Amino acid sequence: MTFSIVATDGTSWGVAVASKFLAVGSVVPAAIAGIGAVATQADANVAYKPAGLALLEAGLSAGETLAALLAEDEGRDHRQVGVVDAAGGAASHTGPGCFDWAGGRVGDGYAVQGNILLGEQVVAAIESTWLGSDPASPLARRLLAALAAGDAQGGDKRGRQSAALLVVREGAGYGAGDDVAVDLRVDDHPAPITELARLLNLNDLYLTASTEAEKVPVTPELAAEIQRLVEREGHPDLAAWVGSENYEMRVAADGSWIDPKVLAILRDGTGR
């Protein structure tokens, strides 16, 4: 009832998943930065998530982790699982009891799997899109593009309902307080992957830190313009506007630089 890709680019680990199932993001994906990622689906055994990550953290490879999980599970014939480890090793399992079409593909750094699909072309499209993506692009973007390619080939043959995207990277979280780069869920929507893409754009704006190239120095002239603009918006200074609009990741705490996207929003007076 689900199709997913679990992958790493060497610095980030993540899972993208879609299904004709309510809130698939609450069931399928799990990941820890520097450790690996797991997707559990079909007759999902959610215990595979903490157990699988613990095995990976203990030093087992993706293949060894998957074997250990299946060995202890009498319901293994109805499970579907994808695992990627810290080094990029990958493994996937589709039990013989999974509903057709069901299967997966594995390669260096990725595992693709799906069940109750329109056909094998779904996992083939996910795999080929992943392999054809730019390794320098953010992992979240590569995973989402691969997921969308599978959806375009028919996806879950029962239809669409939910999708999710989870990506972890050391220090990537809000304010560098944790490792969660992206944790987005579309729980019930007629076009969940399209909605997931919209949310990822917002995630990049609000929850992703500006790169060095995106940091525009605030000169005295620009500071004077910014002050006029924030006063126009009803705020006493830039810090108050930033805090109100949640742009802390894209403006310097001391106001010494500002992201061009945020500056454009301020100039337009659109809020976002």
C-alpha cells in the first residue's frame, strides 16, 4: 500500500514515502544522522524503526540489520523494509505475502520498495530518477523528485492519500539544535506529493539556514531602507520583524546580513 526510497548522499540520510494510507509519515520513516535510515511498510512492523536504528548504531551493516530484524519476526512474509547504513550500504526486503505488485531495487546508497503498486515501473522510475539526480543537490530534493517519478508512473494502484519526507544531517536542525533537516508530513490530501513539494519550499525558507553566498551584507544605506520597511510593517526594528515572521534562520542575529529572499519579501510587503 506504499512506495518509498531510503537513501544517503554520504552526509545526510532520509526517507521519502507515499501511500493510499492515512498519515503514512507516522508509520514508515525513521532516521538518525550518521547512523542510517529505515522504512517499514506493507504490514508494517513499526518496531523495526527503533530496533533497526539501534542495530545500525551498534555497527551492523544494512544487510545484517535487515537479517536480524526478519529473523525475530514471525510476520516477515508480510513485511516490506528498506535500510541504508552510515557507509551507504543498502538492503531491501519484500515478503512473499505482500500484495501485488510488490518488490524493490537496491544500489549503492539507496533502497527502493513498494507494494500494491500499479506495476514494477513505479520502483523503476524511482530508481532511475534517483540515479539521474545531481549528487550535489540537497538530499530532500533528490528524494522528492524520485518519489514524484514513481507517482507519475501510477504509484499506489488504490490511489493517493498521504506522503512524507524525513531527512537528517548533523547539526541541520532549527538553530542547529538537532539533526532534523526536514520532517514534513501530508496526512490526508488528494495530491499529497504536490503538497509535500509546496511544504518543502516553505521548509527551505523558514527552517534552513542561509548559505554564505546568500548572506547579503547590510550596509548603512541598506540598513536605513530596512528600517523604513519594518516600520511600514508595524515593527520597531528588524529584529522584531524577523521574530514575528519567523525568519531567524535567514537574518543575522546582529542584523549584519540578510538573505536576499527575505529582503525581497520585506520589500514586497507580502509576509512570505
